[in-house]
Amino acid sequence: MTDSQKLDLILSEILGVKEDVAGLKEDVTGLKEDVAGLKEDVAVLKTDVAGLKEDVAVLKTDVADLKKDVAVLKTDVAVLKTDVAVLKTDVAVLKEDVSILKQRVTAIEVHLENQTDKNIQLIAENFIELTNKLNQAIPVADKNLAYEVKVNYLIEKVQFLEKDFEKFKCQMAYS
């Protein structure tokens, strides 16, 4: 091979290498663009991660606050349960007291009905008889005294009915 052929061969090889280098330059330029794009993406990701870190910090604070609130609520519920238990006991005692009072009121009503009312009626009847006898002796005082006795008897009856009505109202209020 002659020198000129050798030079041609070297030149053709150099041209091939130049083409390869030009292709590599294009590839490197493409890679640089890709790396620049990746850098931008990484910068965006870093910004997003920073934002997420801030959000996570806020969430951690919120969760801590919620835990505190839940602890307070648990304490309040425990207190309420205790209060309800005390109220149940108090209501049971009140029911027992009301039952005893009802029994006593019934006993008093029975006593009034069986004893006191009959005795008052006997006294009133005897008083009326005495008044009639007195009226026969003194005709003018007859009517006034009889009316006075009747009015007094009616006043007592009205008072008795008022008390019964009040008891009835109380019973209706508790029912």
C-alpha cells in the first residue's frame, strides 16, 4: 500500500471518527437536554417533597392536638359515667322515698275517710240537732246559726277538696 493510499485510508478513518464524534456530540447534547429536564424534574420533586414535609408536620401537629382532645373527652366521659351512676342511685332513693310518701298519704287518706270524716259528720249532725233544739227555744237565732254551721261545714269540705285536688295535681306531675 502506498503512502497516499494509507493517507486516504487514514483520512477516511478520520472522517468516520468525525462522524462518530458528531453523532456522539448530538447524543451528548441530547443527554444534556435530558439531564437538564431531569434536573428541572428533580427541582420540582424537591419542592413537592418540601411541601409534603410541611404538610406532614402540620398533620403531626393536628394528630397530636386530636390525641389531646380525645384524652380530654375520655376523661369527660368517665366523669359523666360517674355522674350518671350517682344520678341513678339518687333516682332510686327518690323513687323509694316517693313510694314511702305515697303509702303514708294513702294511710292518712284512709284515716281521714274512716275516722276523722265520720267524727266530724257525727259532731255536725249532733250540732245540727242541738241547733234545732236551740232554734225551737229561740226562733230568731235558729236560721242564722244553722246557716253558720252549714257554711262552716261547706268551707271544710271545699278545703278538703282543694287538698285532694292538689294531691291529684302532684300525682299527675310525677306520672
